[in-house]
Amino acid sequence: MAQPGGVPYRPGAIREFLTRKWNRELDYRLIKELWAFTGNRIPVRFAYEWHDDSNNRFRSYGNENWEFYEDGLMRRRIASINDVPIAESDRLYHWPQGRRLDEHPNLSELGR
């Protein structure tokens, strides 16, 4: 049985999905912004930059809607993501690998 998006309901499925994604999207730099929240639902918008194993660069934009069970585990994630090829010179996210630096502009400050 599969949930929307084709990710099957079985132990390890999420880990396998993320492993494939992160093996493809290298040197990942992510910025997320909370749009709102109510009850057990949170919508966010995001952008991230990455490259593939041929060093083709991308910026991915999107929105996510999260819904949680009462115990805090995620019940549902709905995402819309668009990958846009970019040149190395068009990169905006230059912090070292890991957590975004506090002084780095957020999406709103970057005008995105």
C-alpha cells in the first residue's frame, strides 16, 4: 500500500526515500520560512541549492504542508517542489555545509 506520492507504508520507507534524495542532491543548502500554524498543521515555504554528481547546479523552490498526530509525529506531508537549473555564479547560499548561519539572509530578505 502506498501513500500519496508513492512512498509505501512500511518500516524504513522514509529512510530509504531520504537516502536516495540525499545521494542525488549534494552540498544541500536549505532555507525554510514558517508561513503560519494552526492546531496540528504548519505550512512552510522553502528554497534550497544543490548539485548533482555531474556538478549541475539547481535551486529548488517549494511549499510544504505538514500535519501532525497528537504525539508530535508527522501524519502527512504534502510538498510542491520546482527544480531550476542555475549557474555556479547564480548561487545565493554560500555558508559552510551544515546549519545556515544566523547572519545569512532568509528568503524574505533575499527577495525570494
